[in-house]
Amino acid sequence: MEVKKKHGFTGSIGFVLAAAGSAVGVGNIWRFPYLVARDGGGLFILVYLVLVLTFGFVLLTTDIAIGRKTGKNAWDAFQSIVPKWGFLGKLTFLVPTLIMTYYCVIGGWILKYAFVFLSGQGQIAANDGYFTQFIQNPISPIFFMLVFLIITSIIVYKGVEKGVEKFSRYVMPILLVIIVGIALYSLTLSYTDASGVTRTGIQGLAVYLIPQFEGLTISKFLNIVLDAMSQLFFSLSVSMGIMITYGSYVKKDVNLNKSIAQIEFFDTSVALIAGAMIIPSVFVFTGIDGMAQGPSLMFVSLPKVFASMGIAGPIVGLLFFVMILFAAFTSSVSIMETLVANCMNIFDKNRKQMSLVICLYSLVAAIIICLGYNVFYFECTLPNGVVGQLLDIADYISNSFLMPLISFLTAIFIGYIVKPQWIIEEIEQDGVKFKRKKSSFPPKRVNEFNK
């Protein structure tokens, strides 16, 4: 049997940028802002920050530590630690398998809008029904999805060191600069509507940051917590095997304590800045009612916002969709990388072979998802009351069922089976001090678990 060389990151910077690239994606720039708008502005942000600094940090630390200590991907990592818990690795593998089926579809949508603004036709995207007409077309969404998928596959095909790391080193700094620039521009906006009411970007920022407690009930608060929790899973890429796979590529001399803190900071900062970029802009031109668009906020409302900006609109619109296209690529690369790395071990094939296989699988599945808005269209009421199609079903199963279940099982696995000290020892290699050990893994609890 041919011994396959294991790829790896060249250092801590490459690892941090690649892992942050996985975390910073469509979830941060598309999902986070509309959840904030829907769930009370600053109240959602407060709950989210608390969860990120506690629960999110523990899960992120656990996934990366498991990957580096075992040197294996999610499929084999749990099996190598405690054979009876091998099922958890298999369960984890299902998440990116599902997400990949629709992530490249969304990536294709973003690519379409970037192309529209690049060709100087951004005004057309602001027309009512434009997005609906696009996704209901049986050909156009498949074409743009295919282009997005091919680019993602090429990056993964080249391997993590030559592909993911190099891609992230250039994309992430550019992404951050564009986000900050548009966010600052949004705060300078001012618009007077037909009724004579003037709204400003600063007022929109207040809507974004100030908690709204009016009409808050226990039920609504629990929904906010659940929304923040689901956002955390998707945003930080935890409980889906991605960070375990990336952890297995990290060299032993990399300071995990420092790197994990940087990933956490970068991911959360981009989410907050993205909210400051989108919500004030939408508020200025469409008011509070415009923020009720939900998941379609970016594709339906923002083109109207850009169209209202006059000469600057096409430029700002192009920058925005190019930016989020970069974010989508970094996340799609990490999802496909996880699938390829797992399948290389499962089927004993090399990277190039499995990259092609995963690309074909993703293509077939994504075509079915695209056709779910036209040829295979149907409506299904999900347990949360949302009426959705094929994409919504896949998203609900992965984010609202599988990822919470895997997080719960992982907590049991670390807390009661292998014990927290197992993770702490990996973080504190070579005398590195685990600064957040007491807050994340309290000594009393560690001692109790280790008995």
C-alpha cells in the first residue's frame, strides 16, 4: 500500500488564517445580521458574545486539540481515543456532507450577484422579483453553482498547504479591509423618504447595538438563545469535523492557546462588523420594515440599498458581493477539505482522486438543490414552523439537529469519558500556559471528572 504524505500548515499564521477562513463565511455576513435584526439587536449580540466566550471557546478548543493530539480527521479521531465512541466521528462526518450539498448553491447565488454588479447591471438586481426569478430558472443557478464548485475543488485539489493556506493568506486580510470600509461608509449614509422622514447610518447603528426589551417574554428570550447557539455552531465551524481536521494539520510547536484566541476574536469581530455594515444601510433606505426580510435580506434588500446610493451604488455593491464571495470560498474550501481528508482514509485513496469524487458528489447534490426551486419545487413545514424547500430541509437537519446533538455528545465524551485534563495537556505542551483554563475547565470540575 502506498504511504500517503500528510499535508500540514507551515506555521501558526497559516493555521489561524485557514481556520478563521472556515469560520468567517456566509454565516457571519449573511446569517448573523438578519438574526440580530430579528432578535432584538443588542440583546442578541450580548447573548451571542456570552456563548462565544464560554461554550463556543470550549468546543473550538476541544475540536482543535482532538485533531492535533490524535493527528487524525474526525472520522478516525474518536475511534482512536475510545473505540466505543467511534460512532461520534461518523456522526460528525454527516454534517459537512449535508452542508456541502447547499453551500455551493448559495455560493453560486453570490457569484451571480457579483457578476451582475461587475457587468454594471446592479440596477437590475434591485427590481422586485429579480432574485425569485433567478432561483426559479432551471439553468442559471446551476451554471453559477458549477463555476463556484469548480474553483473550490481546484483549491482543495492542490492540498492544504498549497491551496487552503495560500488562499487564506491573501483573502482574509482583503476581506477584513473591505468589510471595515463598507461598515464605515454605512455610518455616513443619510436618506429622506417620500414622507419626509430622514434616517441616518448612526441611527441604524443604534438599532443594531441597543437591546430591545419591549415585549420580551421568556419564550422569546429562549428563541434568541437558540438562534445565537445555532449561529455559534455554524460560525465557528464546531461540531462538524472541520476544526478537528484542521487541528490534525497543526504542528506541535504551534501555540494553540494563542491561535484559538485569535480565531475566536477574528470570527466574532467580522460578524459584528458585518452587522454594522448591513443593518445601518438597510435601515437608512428601507427603515425598520426593511429589516424583516429575514434570510433574503442580502439578496433582496441590499441591491435596492445600493441602487439608492446614486453613482457610488454600483461600486459599493460590487465591493460587497466580491467580499462575501471571498468569505463563501474560504468556508466552502474548509468544508470540502474535511470531506476529502476523511474519504482519503476511509477509501484509501489519494487527495486528487477523492477531490474529484467529492466534486462529482457535490455537483449532483447541488443540482438537485437548485432544481428544488423549480422542477422539484414543493413546500414542507419544518419543526420550527418555517415553510421551506430542499435547501431549507438540509440546512435544518445539519444546523438545528445534528450539530447540537454532536456538541452534547462531545461534552459528555470530554467531561466524563476521557476527562478535561486530556485536552488541557495538549494545550499546555512545551510549557505553554492555558490562560483560560480556569474559566473554561474549572479546577474543581476537572478534579471531579478525573476521579
